[in-house]
Amino acid sequence: MSGMTTDIELVNKDGIRIDGRTAEEMRPLRIEAGVLNNADGSAYLEWGKNKVLCAVYGPRECHPRHMQNPTKAIVQCKYNMLSFSVSDRKRPGPDRRSIEISKIISEALEYVIFTENYPRASIDVYIEVLQANAGTRCAGLTAASVALADAGIPMKDLVPAVAIGKADGHIVLDLNKEEDNFGNADLPIAMIPRTGEVLLMQMDGHMTMDEFNTALEYGKKACEKVYEIQKDALKRKYSIQSEDAEEPEPAADEESSEEGDE
């Protein structure tokens, strides 16, 4: 939410948004697990025009040692938008927004990871936004959750996230760039689907209580859809690996018999 104003009609009189979606419709979402060979776990996500790459390293010994917790692991997240991820070149390096998003993603992930299994360890999560088009904190958290599962780190559940907002007085799901820049409100949320617990909720802008309840209902339904896509990404990766492992090798006696026939 930038607080800017525009003459662009974000939602028309028929309830159709600027990109042709209805109020409750998400942008296309695709997730691939295990895309980086050198990371313990990784995921690549495309959500509308957002493109996010996430890598997980650990659990490993925490350095510097004064940061170690003798009772559990610490989760360190680094969220970074690359210079070319937005139309106006972004200055390289961390800024206040990146530091804030890194902190809230770390806290959300720390709640679902069984950190007590890894005392004095560190679990490092790196989120690189390759292309940004609104909702990157939700995209980053969604990808990070899949990458952690790909790394084999035990968790209570995967964490789906989505942003809901208000544009031209209408509650809309999964804001695009124009709705995020010129809309009336932005409400990113993340949930644990099995328990219904809300791990992340921030709001920028203004909503009435009825609008907030509607937005929350949209968000819950969307998180369930994102959750299924997260699970499907992991199933696809490990089903391919299991098929490769089960592929039988040619028997030695069959090869020798064929050479004898020749």
C-alpha cells in the first residue's frame, strides 16, 4: 500500500478487476520443489507475475556462537528483492522493509518448526525475489515453507499465505500491483491449515468490521487452495525420485546371453 491515488478503474461495475479476475479469484500459482542441488532444501514459485526462489540450509551449527540457544534452534531468514525485480531499479542491499519482512517470516516459520529438536543450531532461509508484482511477502513465506519441507526439517504443517485487500470499495483476493499501489487496504495473512491458527496478519489501510470478516473468509479459502498446491509440489518431486529408484537395471545374465547369441 503506497497511499497513491489514480483515475484507473480497479474494479468495474460488474465486479471484474483490472486484470480480468473476479473478487475471489487468485492469480495462477505454480510451485516447484528441490530446484537447487547445493541447498539442503529449495523451492521456486511463480504467483502471477511474482517469481521467487528460496533456499534452506541447516540445521547446522549456529555462528557466531553467542547467538546459539542451548534449548532450541534459531530460524534466520533473509528476504531480499533483487535490483531488477521491479520496474524502477531497486538499490541493492537490505532496507527497512526487507528487514521487517525477514523478521516476520522468521517468526512465522519458527512457530511451525520443531526447533527443540536442534539445540544450538541455526536454520537459515534465503528468499530471493526475482520479479515482484505485489504480495511478495506471502509468496516468500509460501515458498520458504515448501523449501523447509524439501530439506526434511520436521514441522507442524506447511504454511500457506495470501494477501487480501480493498480496491474501489470492493474486497478482493490476491492483490496485483495496481490494486496494491492504489487500493484502500492490504491484509496479508498466513495460516496453519490443520489447526486454523493465524501465524501472520498485518493490515495497511482501513476496513469496516464486516469487510474485515469478508476478507478473512476469502483468505482462509485461498490458503486452503495454496496448501494443496504446496503439497502437490512436494508429491511431484518425491514421486519422480521414487520412480527413478524403482527402475530395474538390466540383468547381467541377460546381457551375457545376448552376447553369446551374437
